[in-house]
Amino acid sequence: MALTVAVDLTPLDGVRLSHSAANCWEGIDGFGQFRVLGLEQFAGAWIRFRATLSSEDLNSIWPKLHFDCGNGFSSFGGKVLPRCSRAAPEVDYVFFLPRGLRAARLDVVSGSAHFFVSNVQATRLSKFSASIRMLAVVRAADGNVAGARHALRRLLTLVHRPSIFPLHDRYREIRLGGGYWYSDWIREFEAAPESFEAISRSCSAWTFKPALSVLMPVYNAPQARLCECIDSVIAQRYPNWELCIADDASTAAHIRTQLEAYARGDSRIKVVFRATTGGIAAATNSALALATGGYIALVDNDDALHPLALHYVADAIIRNLDAGLLYTDEDKLDAKGQRCEPHFKCAFNYELLLAQNMIGRLAVYRRDLVSELSEDDGCQEYDLALRAAETLNPSQIVHIPRVLYHSRAASGTWVSSGESKPYATTGARAALSAHLERIGKEGIVMAAPELPMMNRVRFSIPCPNPRVSIIIPTRDGGNRLGACLASIDRRTTYSPFDILVVDNGSRDASTLRLLRDIGKDRVCVIRDDSPFNFSALNNRAVARASGEFICLMNDDIEVITGDWIEEMLSFAAQPGVGAVGARLWYPNGLLQHGGVILGLRGAADHAHRYLPRGAPGYFGRAVLHQSLSAVTGACLMVRKSIYHQVDGLDETLAVSFNDIDFCLRLREAGFRNVWTPYAEMVHRESASRGRDTSTEQLNRVAAELHIMENRWGTLLLGDPAYSPNLTLEREDLSLACPPRLHYYCGVGERVFSKTGVSSRFQEYLELNSTVGR
């Protein structure tokens, strides 16, 4: 039976009654927090939470529930609630309350604002009732369930599954705005045109104003688009630029007339007319010969710059005076001139650069790095980016996480547009092979299997082949372990390797028989009856391992690709690489692990979770090798000496986050962590230990989360391998509302060191309530 209670709210220090109106509250210093009384009685149950929230400034209302299960309130995670509007001021949301709940806190606003809150209610729902309510929302949004009988059959199937959380995931995605329109995002979080003047006025106080040369090759561009492009440069709010145009012997009559008119009208515009057509690269080199600025930017003749593009570039140069390459986010202009397809990039990512030109546009290079562009049309900018990466330290390559460049949308998707220029793909692979040769690395360059217009690099492994020790902890998991070992034995093509099975106190008779039978050849069984501590079990096993490289593996893993060791080793053996992770699939064929993103749904979680096989993910990142801040310990390879260099897994993190913490300590020591999609396995997630459901387990998770917050602080909000413009609430890499620009570690705007998150979270809310304004 459904039970509805009126929830009492007790104001905390960050909120006070306002004198402006009755029942009006005011958030103080970025908070509007209340202690929620009465939810504890529903711990471990599905509930429907309702509240009426209103404010003159609806942009400031970002409701979120935080829970205390015995270790205090966590600054991360919590339960994000749907935003309200003037037309629909009521928050109405179905979710599962954690077991062991002792207290709850409602955060209403982000930023100082006056607001009203009333009619707060909670209704306990049965699993069936919760499913009905969620399915109704999913059906209304998806429109793909035909007929009542079909709907009932689907409902019963979902309800009688071991978990209804897949249904809840889709419900949450719909209710929290997974389909948030990019145009709405632009309007809400980018600087409004009326604020451009105030933003650009700050440069008047700069003592150093970098001179920026914009290079533009031109060939028979349509007059309207050519004018739009040049006008977008003239409209820049930053004044210290020059536009260097090289016409590549255009045959269209309007080109010379138009370009000469622009040159007469603005002394900062320089034009050269080539006698013969040489292609994009040759024309760009002709434009380069006109340049006198200390920094070079590249623009196509039918694209456009954001009015603040050069202002933000100059600002980033001043903040990073040793920068040699700066690049920005970009989007496209459709046939109607509307912005679409935003590409929100990450900080410099070497392994991703090998797979694709992740620098893209707008790219700005220090003049001494651009002596001449490659003459191969279609790959000249990729070649330039690779050459710059050879010369610069990663800290000298700066990402500006703002959409400052607008290119013209080709027909089809970004994937199909790459297929339309096979000469560019061939040239890119040639440029990549030349790059590897210049830096003295042996490797094979080939097409990425799932995105043939992108690249895959298989580095050569050391000769002779180094030994790899695979460490597999287990307890009473005979069937799982047997399937894991059988898949390794049947499919693995690499040699030499050995396996250390760590038996953590098995009692099951069939498991003990299996352990007795496998204890021969290259499988060694280590009996360890100590209390379960994943970190300690692995650390003790690594100390006994004979391999030069270590592979940590769960006993619920089954190998798919036979050359998985060769693939992971090809990266793990590279200088500067720490941990290497694999692509893991659920048994139903959906993606389980596509790399770890910090701050996602708490301290960290997996990107692109539940993505179907064959889907490329966000700009190919689900199918291309790349650097990431962390990879999962379910299958992780690392050089043994590096494992010891950072003191292995932290044994205070007995169950959760030990792999994430390990990877972050590797990165802190100067190593890159790499994820490769070409080592593939099935992972029956949490089959070994089960899910955390008891109060004791939930308290342990909260305590380990607290360790991560205190140790890594704001880094968990600013993963350099992820864009601050993409969400931390879902795994689908959709838009962040609001962005987290000030916590992003990929640009020198405002980077915080490791500190306790709780002391920084208020500042985070304050900063992001005014981002772009």
C-alpha cells in the first residue's frame, strides 16, 4: 500500500528567510539547503518525491538530494532532481532511497537567489508501482510501445527481471534532460551578445597583447559565405589580429573584387593572389608568408569564428605564456546557419591524437612551430598537430573549453563526412607513419576497425616477449573462475604468461576441486584466508609474481580477442604509459567499460555504459584508443616496476575505488593511463562479490568515497580526459547543465590542487552559477 507523508524541512546555515515576501527563502553564498525530515522511514524503498519550487531566477534552481548513511553527506553523487519551470513548478521524480539512510539534505539553488519551496511530499511505492510510473514516462517519450497488450507484456518483463534499474536509467535520462537541445544550452550557458563588450573590455588592462595572424586560403568560395567568414574575423572583440588571405587562383569573378575591397577597408587584412592553383596546403603556405604575428590560426574560407574567439585565445596565451599550441571546441553551421553538432574536446590526449585529429579547429600555433605546412592536401593540419606534439610538452598544449569555431556542416553525420574524402584519410595515415618514424617508435598504422576513416596504431612489443603475470583473486566462484581460465587458455595467442589465482578462503567443494586441479603448469594457486581486501590480495600476489608486466583480472572476466595481451602490452611497454585498460562488455552485448571518467555519478564511473556494439560513441571515443585518467581494475595491465613505484593498490580502499586511486597516483607520478578498445572481454560485473546492499557495505562504500574526496578533491570535478561541458550525471556524454569550466584541468584558467572537496564545493556552485555571463 502506498504511504504518503508530508516532509518537514529544517533550514541549514546556507539559507535564511527573506523579508521580500511571505514564505520566501534566500540562498546564502551559493546554497539553499534544508535538512529533510521523514525520508529515513523509506530507506531501501522506491519513492515518489514531490516539491513545489519557484524563483524569479529559475536558472538558479538546481535541486539535488544528498544522503547520509552513517559517514556524513557526500559532496558528490546524491540524487539530481528534475528542474522545474514557471509552467510546471512541481518537481515530481521516482527513485530508490539507499538502505541505511540516516539523514537527507535538499539543496535547492546554485547561486544566491530568492526562492519558494512548499508542498514537499514523499510516497513509498512498490517495485511494481514504481515501474508503472516510470514506464509511462518512457512510453510517452519514446513512442515505441504499440498497444496495451504489448505494453503490459513489456512491463511484466521489466518488473520480473532481477533489476528494474535499466528502466530507471532510461526514465532518469528523460526526466533529467538527456535530450537537452544545444540551442537551449547555448542560450543558457554561453555569454549573451549584450555581454560581449564587457567581457572584451578586460583586455584593455593587459600589458601584453599577443599578435594573432589568421590564415585563410580561398578558392572559389560562394560570395555570401566568404563574406560571412571574413566578417566574423572583423567582428572579433580582440583587436590585435591580422587576416592573411591567399587566393588560390580562383576562377570566380567575385573573389578578387571582394578580397580587394576588404583589404582597402581594413589595414589588418592582407591578400595575395596566387598565379596558379596549388591546393589548400600551398595556398595556406602563401598566406603564412604574409603573417607577422607571434601566433598563427587557421580558418577555412566558408567557416566562422565566434566573436570572442580571439579574445579567449589571447587570454589563454597570457595565462599560459609557454604554450605552443592552443585549441578550442567547435560546432557546425547547418544549411539554415543554425549551430549544431558541438564537439566538446578534452585536454591534450596523445593516444587519441594518434587515432584522430582531436586538435581540430580553432587551432592556434606559436609562430616558430609553423615554418611550413605539408603540401599534402587534406592532412596538412593533422601533420602540423603531430609535429607540434613532438616538440612541445603536454603542459604547453592548452585546450580552451569553449565553442569558438563554427564550420559548415557537410551532408550526413560527422562519421560519413570523413568517408567522403578518402585522399585525406590516406594522407593522414602517411603523416602518422612519418610521425612515428621521426620519434623512433615502431608500430603499424591501420584503419580503426569500427571507424575506417580514423586510425589505429599497434606498437611493436619488446623482443624477446616479456613475461606477463595474470593475477586473479577468487572465492567460491568455481564456475566463474573455470570459465575465465578456459577462455584465457583457449583464446590467448601470447607467450610467455603465467596465472596466479589468489584463493581468498573458498569453502565450496566444487571450487576447491577446481583449484586443486588447476594448480599445475602455468597456473599457481595462492591460498590467502585473510578478510577480503581486494587491494591487499593483489599487492601480496604481485610481490610473488615473476612477470615483468602484471595483469590484474577479475574472476568474472571471459576473453574475447585472442591477441588481448599483445594489444595491451603494445601500450603498457611504451615509455610514459602506466596502466592499460580493456574494453569490457556485459553478457548481453552492451558496453560495460569504455574507460573511466572522474566525477561521473560520484567519484568515477564508466563512459558510454550500455552502448550497443558497433556504436562509435561521442565523436568515436567508444571505439578509439585514448589516454584516460583511469581504467578499471577488472582487467588492467601495468609494468611491475611501475606498480611498485607507486606502492601498488591502497589497502585502505579495500573494495571500491582502489583501481581509480591507483591510476590517479600513476598519473600524479607522470604516467599516462591508456584505454584500448581492441582488447575485448565479457565482464559479469560484481558477480564475484555481489552488489553492495547491506548497511555495513553501504557504510564502507561511503567511507571509501570520503577517502577519494579528501585525497583527490576538485580533480574529481575536472577530469582533463573529459570535457567540462559534458555531464557527470549520465554516462552518455550529453550536455552538462551547468558546465564546470572553473574546475577543468586542461586550461590554465583556474586549476585547483588536491584538497578536500567539501571545502571547495561551495565555490564550485558559485562559479558555475555565473559561467559565461
